[in-house]
Amino acid sequence: MVWKKGQSGNPSGRPKALREVVELARKKTTVAIKTLSEIAENSENDSARVRASEALLDRGWGKPVQTTAHEDNPAERKGVREMDNDELAAEIARERARREKAEDQPTAH
């Protein structure tokens, strides 16, 4: 389908069913947080405790910002959002070179 200039591809917004699911899920927030807390504090399964703790931290504080280490000074870290275009381009080039080098390395079987 082709839209006219200025026409929305979704003029009616999100489907009503999706809005209802979101609303129902949000009503369970308190129960979910209490459940995650219970798992984090009392589960005998280490991975369940870690995952529940991560979920609680992510919801309370947000996910950690990803940073990159510069090869010339590993102690210097800068978030991607803090980089200008030249820095981003250099970072992309370094990552491509790193991946190409890794692809050239023989893998152990």
C-alpha cells in the first residue's frame, strides 16, 4: 500500500486488544515485583535469583548504558550517545576490524 505524503501508516494507533493487554499487565506490577523479590531472596536456584535480581534492578534503575573502551586508553570509556560522528565512525571501523580478525582465527572443535 502506498501512503500519501503526511498520511500515517497506522492512523488508528495501536490495536485496542494490545492496549487492553498492556493495561492488564500493568495491573499486575505489584504482584510481579513481589514475586521477583521473593525469587531473588529465597530461590535455591542461583540463576533464578540472578535473573530476578537483574529484572528488579532494570525496572528500578533502568538497564545499564553500554560503553566502549578505546584501544588507545582502555580506562577511558565513553557512551555511544556521547560520541560525535567521527568517534562513532572510528568505533565502527575498530569493531569491523576486530570481527574480521576474529573470523580469520581458526576455531577449536
